[in-house]
Amino acid sequence: MGFQQSFKALSDPIRREILALLRTGSMAAGDIAAHFNVSGATVSHHLSILRDARLVLDDKQGKYIYYELNMSVVDEILEWITALKGESRDEEI
């Protein structure tokens, strides 16, 4: 995984908020957009960046696209950050 692309995607507050919304489960793009005071095209652009960074997965169902967190990439980032602290994630559990 490219950490540079992931961290660049995480640098924007709207994208971080999208990830926070997806903690509870998958959401349709329109439902995500309804949480922001920006255009749907802007939210779509942010979702595209998150998808390209592999932080979210998308699933087209009919005319809707549903997004969900890609926990494997989130876990990779957390493991790397935890290693910087000199701890293993198993020690925290």
C-alpha cells in the first residue's frame, strides 16, 4: 500500500469526516453528500480520492453506489503508527 497516497487522502477534513461517517457501515453516495454543505460533485471527488487511496471500497447496486471503510488498509496504517510508538497492537488488547 502507498502510505503517501493514504496520508494525502487523510489530509482533508471532509475526507476524514466521510471516513467517520462510514464507521457505522456502508452508505450510499447521496446519503454521504447530505451530511455536507458542498456540491455533490465535490463529495464525489472526495470519495474518488478515498477510493484511489484504497481507504474506502465502492459497490454499485443498481443506480446507487455504496461506500464502506476498507478496514484492511485502516489496519495497515494503524499497525505502522503503532510500530512508530514502539508497541505492538497485541499489547493493547
